[in-house]
Amino acid sequence: MPGTAPFSPGAPVDGAAAAAGPRAGRGLRIEQVSKWFDRPDDDPLQALQPIDLNIDAGAFVALIGPSGCGKSTLLNIVAGFEPATRGSVLVDAQRVRGPHISRGMVFQQYALFPWLDVRENIGFGLRNSGAPTSERERRVDHYLRLIGLEGFGAARPAALSGGMKQRVALARAFATDPDIILMDEPFGALDALTRGFLQQELLRIWREHRKTVLLVTHSVQEALFLATRVIVFTRRPGRVKLDLGIELEQPRRISEPGFRELEARILEALHEELLPAAQAGAAGIGTD
Ligand SMILES: Nc1ncnc2c1ncn2[C@@H]1O[C@H](COP(=O)(O)OP(=O)(O)OP(=O)(O)O)[C@@H](O)[C@H]1O
Ligand SMILES: [Mg+2]
């Protein structure tokens, strides 16, 4: 880490021997995962067709697709919040059976606890980790600094701007040193300036910690600025339509060779899926 961080952010939270640095991300296998939702007065709704994805440790994968195609559903299944109807999710050959602090989630709407202050929100996942209080406090301090909110530790979420809340949500997701970070449109509600800043922050943290990241986004450019792999879904019931490795150097610029071509390929795939939905007045997909 840059600066003089007093602890290794990757040190085990159970108080075991100190690790040399942050734990690198772990690989993820999504095997034949499909999902139907039961509905009280209707036939079950199929949100996902069988999905097969092999995601390398340390990959930064962007998921993009039409509204309602099952992106959040897939993220929730990987997080363990929602069971798959069929198929399984494996993290290093271990089957996901429920939520675990090794998989951190950043929700679209921040999902901070309004009754807790910023410090308590960041430290929430560490409460049951078995780490001594001093270690938990050091870790919270570290992430407060990392997100530039040192002066706001005692503030409640209601006293923060949207961008500040989302920074706290990012810090909370990283504070438990998860192997896999799941992000559901984390920057969608932010202004362009804050979004750009937080994207850079996320890239920096990802580069330093080498976590495995799954990011749902509606923005093709966001996907191309950040990801090492972009996966485009069909409309519901979603399945993988396009799976592109992105080998552009960081930092990426729209003007660099290859960016626009990749953007055009992704947009073309999306537009094929959006046409009927667009006619029905569904939400579109932007390029910014
Ligand atoms: N708990 C639920 N019960 C019933 N249907 C659900 C449930 N959760 C999601 N669905 C349905 O599953 C489909 C996929 O929803 P999901 O939230 O995964 O879409 P999404 O791709 O994340 O869309 P968006 O881009 O708008 O966030 C939708 O048709 C939605 O209505
Ligand atoms: Mg969603």
C-alpha cells in the first residue's frame, strides 16, 4: 500500500499469523447456473438460462446486458444471497451455499446502515471476524484514509453526499479482505466527476490487492475503462452472448487504438438484444 499503512490490509482477520500482504483474489466457476423465480399468481419466471463461466483469480469482469436480463440475480447467486434453481457456483472448488465475508458486495443503492456511523459501517463485516478490537480499528482507519474520509468517521450516512456514501460502501466491501468483490452498478447514481474518481480508486485498489472483481454496469465505456473481460448478456432469460478479453493497457483512453472497435462490438451485441425492449419503452443502455 502507498503511504505508511500501519497494518497489512490482507492480514488474516482471525488473528492468525500475519500475512505478507493482501490476499489475492480467488477463481470462480459458475456451472450451469439457471434461475426461475416463483410468482404467486403466475407461472415461474425464468431469469437466467444456464450460465457457464470460468473466472480467473484476479480478473476484473464487467457484466453488461439489457435491463431485467438477470445480472443482479447472477450476482446475488454468486454472493450466496439467492440459491440457483439449477447448477452451482464454486470458489476454488468449494461450493457456495450462502453469504460469506470472503465475498464482498457493493450494492447499487449503497445499502449503508443508517443508524451506524461511517466507522461502524466500514467495520461492520469485521465485527464477527474474531479480530481483536485494535486490529479492527486499525483496519477501519486504513480504509477511512484510503477513501479520503478521515474527518467523517463519526458521521451518519444521512450526512454524506451520494459519492461519499458510495466510497464508504466500497471501503466496507474491501475491509474484510474478501477474495471476490461483487459490484452491482456501484457508480450508476453518481455524477460523472465522482464516478470517474471512484472508478480510478477502484482500479487502484484492485491493482494493489489483485482481487477478483465482478462488476455489473450499464455503461459500455465504464466496462472498457475498467475490465479485463467484458461479458454481454442476452435479454431475459439471460445467457452469455459475447465474452471478450480486454487487453488494452491501463490507463485506458477512448482515443487509443482498439477502444472504439471494442465499444462498437459490444454496442452492436447489446443493440440486437435491446431492439424489442426499446420498442416496449424499456430503459436503454448508454455509452457513457
Ligand atoms: N425476487 C424476485 N422474485 C421474482 N422475480 C424476480 C426477483 N428478482 C428478480 N426477478 C425478476 O428476474 C428478472 C431479472 O432481474 P434482475 O434484477 O436480475 O435483472 P437485471 O439484469 O439486474 O436488471 P437491471 O439492469 O434493471 O438491474 C426480472 O424480470 C425480475 O423481475
Ligand atoms: Mg440489476
